[in-house]
Amino acid sequence: MTNQADLGGMFTFPGTQLQVRRMGFGAMQLAGPHAYGPSKARDGGSAVLNEVIAAGVNHIDTSDYYGPHSVNQIIRQTLHPYRDDLVIVTKLGWRRGDSGSWIPAVSASDITAGAHENLRNLGLDALEIVNLRVGGELWPTEGSIEEPMTALAELQRQGLIRHLGVSNVSPQQYAEAKKIAQIVCVQNFYNVAQRRDDAFIDQLDKEGVAYVPYFPLGGMTPLQSAELDVAAASVNATSLQVALHWLLKRSPNILLIPGTSSLLHLKENLEAVDLELSAEILTQLNAVGSYAA
């Protein structure tokens, strides 16, 4: 796989010296189906991670509730000791039930226990960035996030976490989080077809805060659009490559974390940064999404 050193350019997290390439990697698919249980292709997960690093990616998104535990363990077994410029971002706020169910874990004790599990399974003395994951499956659920954010801020004060972010939050919850600690990134559901956060992205861009869309390719329901198909045909690419490239063009504070357990799909995802879409095609893609609040 060709080393694509640019990978969409660089982004510096606000108030830090942390720089990442805008094309990163999401590790969720290195677990079993629905991010539960170990992957059937554990060696394949290691191969993908090694190729991620070889390609120049230095931003990996993970969580100890992927598996649970197995994904962070694969990351440690494959990549530890970590490259100096590698930024591993993890998440707290949920845990997994015995049947794979998702259980909120936002009490102060849950947050503290989860942080220590991530430290242990990743083999780290401090977590670089931790996102508080709140809300429903896809869209934020309004409500105060003061207790878990305060617990995270205390762990940051203790030196166990260096930087904080939030995930699946509303602009109001982001504002609440900012009163408790500096927020360096927001991770919400967004792609070319799901555009609910358009104004939020523009606000964060003005503040220099990263926006990291999850399910950039649609998640369980892959993106389908005639406009995407036309754009893809015009540049001899796949529709999903076009969808990723559109996100890079959408705003300079957007960081991508498409995930896969396939070397072929990884190659396709990384090649999305090199597409050249005309202004006309980009304008057509801008009109694809839903702006419903």
C-alpha cells in the first residue's frame, strides 16, 4: 500500500501541540459483529493496524467497550510501544452487557473505572484524548452531562487524561462541557446525507475545535445517492470514496475515522484523499443531505 504522507493535511487540536493527519482510522470494526466479541480475524486486525501505521495515519479512534476490551488489546499487542506521533483517542460513557447490550456508564465511579480499563488494555500511563460518549444510538439526547464531565476533568487534573472531547452531544451539551474543561474535539453522527450538524460544524471550525463524524459512510445503512454515483463515475472512484472526500472538503476541522477490518477497504479509504472533484460536482453533493433539526 502506498504511503500517502499527506492524508488530507494536518490538524492541530486547540490548546495543544498535538497534530494529526485528517484521515485517521476507526478501530470499532476490529471487534466482532456490532462491536461485540473478539474478531474472527484477530491476525487480520493486526495486519490492518500495521498497514494503517505504514500508510502514515497517526490518529486511531477506539474504546474499551469495543469487544469489550479486545480491540484495545489488539492495538496494544500490535503497536506497543507506540510511535511518538500516534494519537489514540478513546471513549467513555457506556459499557457492554453480557448479551452485547449497550449500558450507560456515566456515574463518576463508572468514568473512573472505565479510564483505568482503557489505560490497562492500551498499555498507557495517560490517555491522550478521551471523549465522553452520551446520548442515544445516533442522535443526542438532551440532559445535563455535568457529573461525567466533572469526573473526567478530575482524571485530567490527576494526569491520567491529557485532553477531553465529547461525542453524540447537542450544541447545548457542548457548551455545558466547555464550562467544565477545554474541549478539543466533538464526535457526532454526520455524513453527506445526514447534515443535522452543519451549523454546529461551522461554529466549531471558528473555535478551532475538531469535528469527527462517526458513520461517515452511513453505518449500518450504507450511503446511496444518485449524485454520489455520478460523482464517483466522473473520477473513476467508488461512491464511498467520494463521500469521504466530500467530508474533507466540507470543513478544515473535520477529521475522518473510517473503520474496516479489510486491507482492501483500508486502501480504498486512504485513496479517497487524492480524489479531484470539480466545483460543480461538489455543489451537487452539497445539496444531497438532509438539514432537518
